Amino acid sequence: MRHLISPQDLSVKELEDLIVLAKDIIANPENYSEKCKGKKLATLFYEPSTRTRLSFEAAMLNLGGSVLGFSSADSSSAAKGESVADTIRVISAYADICAMRHPKEGAPLVASMHSSIPVINAGDGGHNHPTQTLTDLLTISQLKGRLDHLTIGCCGDLKFGRTVHSLINAMSRYEGVKFVLISPEELKIPTYLRTETLDENGIEYKEVRNLEEVMPELDVLYMTRVQRERFFNEEDYIRLKDSFILDNSKMKLGKPDMLVMHPLPRVNEISTEVDNDPRAVYFKQAEYGVYIRMALILTLLEDAKKSKEA
Amino acid sequence: MLNISGLTEGYVLDHIKAGECMDIYTYLGLDKLETEVALIKNVKSRKMGIKDIIKIDGAYDLNFNMLGCLDPNITIDVIRDGKIVEKKKPDLPEYVEGIIKCKNPRCITTIEQELVHRFKLTNKEKGTYRCVYCEQSFKKH
């Protein structure tokens, strides 16, 4: 039975199939409104994440299915000390598929090892968040028309930002993709990502400290938040934070068809004045998150059905 | 020079990185043995400058797989009747289970005590092992 634990679990072909299905859902939503009638999605959220949980729930409801679950560890049997393995064995009897968010890295993998229903990792600590990556890929594919031969700028906290790490890993598999990594020295991408993904696969990239100078090159600008607490001192934070805030003056330097993306929630790294720019697609991106989750739920349920029949 | 008597039956773990023989001793569980074990630190070595050596008396069934993930440069001399009958280099197994522990405080293994710690070899040249759950690389210290 297939699960989705890491973005790397999917081959380029499988990713393509999901994106094609999601695009068909976008074009013909009425064809899918009863596809999951009688099916149940369990949302097992051991830590709060309203956005991701609601996106999963909206996806299942759009497919005509129903949802059940919990939204914090306090309201689950984990508070009584139940293991992830035992919880998933029980949930397997209640639902047909589950989405799990857990503060501990690897928890969804443990669940998948004991589950008789497909498990989707909805975020495990700072580790993986594959459906965010799928959302990002669908957004780029839908709005740029391709996933290859693109220059992707990643800006902000590239050290701790797992969405950026996953995006780099996923996009590295497409031909002609270049990365421009824009961050303060303190928040550069981790060494392992530079050596094991970029250098090892001969991917073209450069690391810069200033957003303005590279704006004209970018096809996609993926923004993340530079958090105050990541800096050793307040002085450095104040000195650097404005360099990584996107506003209309910086937008003027970008290509007319550039996309500005953000995993959300946004705090102040994108000025609200940018929201009306047609190139700002971060709210559209959140909407695509529902469609790709619908495609994923359908695909995994279909696979589970085949596994049971076999 | 310190004189440690020769072995008739047992193992000599040679070419241990200087300063790490205690780690190897602990990971191998040699503290549980009732036979003689000698830990020799900072031995002069032409190849390594200085190195550590462990001598284990008796035919103890060593887990060579474990040694591979701890220090792939170690040499294992098998001693029978006072002679070296075999020199082994530990392999790097694809998976290591229940021996080394993940030290990432954010890993699920920190709260689910019954989970078997499992590592996968992700870079053969560098001997890098990563936890299968959180993907953190294994570091002895």
C-alpha cells in the first residue's frame, strides 16, 4: 500500500500524474464531487495547524467524503501515553485514509509501518511536509506551464525553512532548473543540501545576500520569513531584515511574468501592497493546495483498493 | 613502553581513531564481558600518527556490522592459537538496527521508547548513516 511520507517517495512520473489529475479537478470539479462518497478521512493532528488541516478537510469534502479526527495532542489518546503505532491501528478501523501532523520527526513513517490505510504526512516537525511541496509544484506548473528550465529564487530563512529544502529537492529533478538562494549569511541553506543535492547533481545555483540585484533573473520568487529569534543579536536582525522584505519597489525590478510564492502564514516579509500585484500568487497557491490534496487522496485510495483486491 | 601480554584466542581491534576506544568499548558492550579486555590509548602509528587498540581475550562473537558504522577504518585481527589467522575490515551494512541511537531531540524515537533505532547508509564513501525516521546523520558525539 502506498503512503506519502516524504516528497521523494514520488517519482517524477507519479508527480506528473498527480499534477495532471489536479488540473483536471480544477477544470472539471463537478466530475469529482462524489468520487469519495462513503469514504472517511481521519485528520490526526498532534499539533495545531489550522491551514493544513482545513485544506485536507476541504479536499475530502469536495470529493463527497467525510472527515473525522482531532486537532491537538491534548484531545487525543496520545495525552494518555498511547503510541503512534497503536493509534494508527485503531484509526485504520475507523477511516479509509489519514493525514497526520506530528511535532516529532518520523512519526508519520512509524504510523505507515503499522497502518492498513494510506498515511499522508501533513508535516512532521521541521522535517517533511510533502503536500506543501506538491502544492508548490502544482502552482508553478499551472501558472508557468512547466516545471523545467526555470530560475527559482528562494529568499529568507533558507537554513530552517523545510518548505524551501523540499522545494529545492523536488525541483532539482527537472532539467534546466537554476536556483538563486537569497539569505543572510546566518541563514544560508544547510551544507548537506548544498553538497548532497545541488553539487552532487550538478545543479546550477548561486548564493547572494541581496534580493534587489537578482530580481530581474527570477521566474519564481519563493519567499519565507526571516524570524527575529534566528539571529544572535537584535542589531544584525535590524540591519538585515529589510533586505528580505518584498515591496512594490523591489517588484518593479522583477520580470512581468514572475511568480511570487509563499507557504503562508505571511507576517511582514511581503508587504501587503504587493498583494494586488497579479504576480503575487500566494493566495492562489493556498487554493491549489486543496486541489493537489484531492488528487492525492483519490490516487492513494485507488492504490489501496488495488492492494486489497490483489 | 607499556607491555600488554599477547592473546591466544580472541580479537585485536586495531587502527581505532585515537581517543575513541572507550566509545567502541561501550557500543560493543564489552563491559558485559567477563574475559580480559585491554584498552590501549595513544599508541604510536606510522599510518595514523597515534591510534587506539582494544584487545579482547576469548572467542567473543563480535558484531562486525556495528563496527563498520562506528569507524570503517578499524582492522579486526582474529587470533587463534596465538596467531593472527584473519585480518578483517568491517563492511558498511545498508541498515544498522538496534545498535546506535538517534540523538536528534526532535526524532520520534525520543518519545516512543519501544521503537527500534534504525539507520540507513546514505553515503558509502563518507560512511554516512541517517536515521530512517528523522534522517538526521549519526554522530558518535
